[in-house]
Amino acid sequence: MKSKMPKVIKLESISEIHRLLGLSSPMHPLISLIDATKSKIDMSRLPESYFLIFYKISFITKLHGKFKYGQAYYDFDEGSLLFTAPNQIIGGTEKYEDNEGYSLIIHPDFLQGYPLLRKIKTYSFFSYDINEALHLSEKEKTTMFSIFNIIGEELNSRIDNFSHELVISQIELLLNYAKRFYKRQFLTRQAIQGKLLTQIENLLDDYFQEENPIRQGIPTVQYLSDQLHYTPNYLSDMLRSLTGLNAQQHIHQKLIDKSKELLSSTNMTISEVAYKLGFEHPQSFSRLFKMKTEISPLQFRSAFN
């Protein structure tokens, strides 16, 4: 008999989250900092699977057990930051033993009237997977503790227009530090990432050699990320830290390299080259080639000959 999949619960208000956790009503209906560093909060009281209509930033300072993301459980290191965007399926811990940390929950409406409402969508780590969380050094932990404490102090005082602005600025500061710390994380893992470039090169070579382009079209970022077990955003950000190019640009570079090889060593027409590489329309191939090389495929072939 198949096991029944847990029902995914939609949590639509911060008050509802507080009530489920046995906490008093939030000071503000659109934002809350749940502080589990000073008092125990039983996170297992949350539904087994749920999604929020909010942004959530979790700073886990101490965790025993496992954290649920989607339908799987993951071990989670202490001193880690996890970012989730509205409508991502998450879940509680498998068990609860003296877990500590902060959860900052932000309704998008709290950001109304501020540039951060639009800018927050540009922070790609909100769509990273849980195994791509940010793991902080001791110095970085101190920085994050400071920011979370300032936010907590403001939210626990009387909320006014000025404190609202201060909290917004602290959230943006937190996100900018996270962006910097992620870059440090990419750089400190260069030994692993050095292999990544070889893996991508091999994957793309195999893709073109096996006639996949004719059957499936141009290789996509999603294809690469699936093969390498990364989310598309995390893969692109890692590559950008190494080479300055995102995953899509790496694919384009490989397409140009392959097209130059075919144009210079075969008698295939421009259309045949385009179809062999996976382009549905030859015009799309010619446009990409000219954009990347500043000459047309025909001009390249003529100059080469």
C-alpha cells in the first residue's frame, strides 16, 4: 500500500504562525522576528508540509534533527542562513531538541513604497535549494547576530514610520551581506568548482556528440542544473564567481565554438549547421552568432576560407 503524501498547508498570516507555535500575537501584522535563541520554541508544532505567502530568512544557530524542504529531510549545519520566497514548500523539523535561531518573516506588503519590494526579487539565493544554504564563518555569524538583534529591538519597540524605515534598511543590509558571504562561499570552494567547469564542458560535449540537439533542441540551463544537482540560479552564480559568465553564457559560448568548428571543417549550409546545433530557426542561430562574434556565419566561413 502506498504511503499517503502529507497535505500541504497554506499559512496566510503571521498571526497564524504565532498561534501554531504557541506565541503571543505579533507586534506587527506584516513582519515578525521569531527569536528562538533565548527561549525554546517547538518548531515541530508546524505542519509537516506547508508554504507561506511571505519571505522567510532563517538564521539557524543550533539545530538537532532534520529540516524539511519539499518532501525530503536534510541535515543542517549550525550557523547557516536559509532564504525562502513566497509559495515555496517547506516544513518543520523531524524532531526537536534545543534548536536555536531566528526566523524573520516578511510579508511583501511590508515592503510597499520602498525600492526593496522590487529589488528583493533580484537576490537569486531566495530560489536556492536547501543544500545550497549559506554557511557562515564565526565573523560572519557575529555580523548576522548584530543585524537580527537590531531588527528585533525595532520590532519590539513602538512601530512608527521611522522604525519601519530602519527595519527596511536592516533587511537590505542583511541581504547585501548575504550576497557578499555567498561570494566568499563560492571562492572558498574553488577546488570543487574547478571540477564543475570540467563537468560542464564534458556534459555539453556529450550532448552535441549524441545528436541530442536535433531531438531536444539547444541545451538549457535547466538541463545542466539537473545533471549537476544544483538549482539553476546557484549554478549560474557559482559559474559567475569563477569565470564572470553565467550558465546561459557558457552554453552560448559552446554553441559558438561548435558552430565555428562546423563552419570551418564541413560543407554544411548555414541552415544545416543551425539545425544540427538544435536551433529551430536558422535566423536565430545567425543572430546569436553575429551578436557573439560581430560577424555573420557566412562572413566567418568566407574569412576562414
